Amino acid sequence: MNASQFKQLRKKMEMSQVELAQHLGVSRVAVYYWEHGKRGIDKVLELAMSYLAEHTVTATTKRRSQR
């Protein structure tokens, strides 16, 4: 996962940098650095993002279909 993909995934989950940081247990600055390629994205973070995205996008889709 590169910086652009990381940012796209966050936006797909409809989360701000602050919200994502809270879910991952990191600072907003860390999320900013990952999104701008200032820090590498390791496999553990990539797996956490994938897991979070799967569950967040599923929940968002369910809420929308119930409207």
C-alpha cells in the first residue's frame, strides 16, 4: 500500500485523519505523514487498515440501505 492508496482508503471509510488516528491508536500527525509519504506504511498497519476498512465500509453500506 502506498501513500495515495492509504489516503483513498481513509476517504472510502469516510473518516477524517483524526478519526482514523483514534481507531489506529496513533496521532493525527502520523496519519498525515503516511498519507504524504513521509513515513513508510508497514505490513501491520496495512493489515489494520484493511481490517478496519472492511468492517467500516460494510457498516456504512448497511446504514445507507436502511434509510
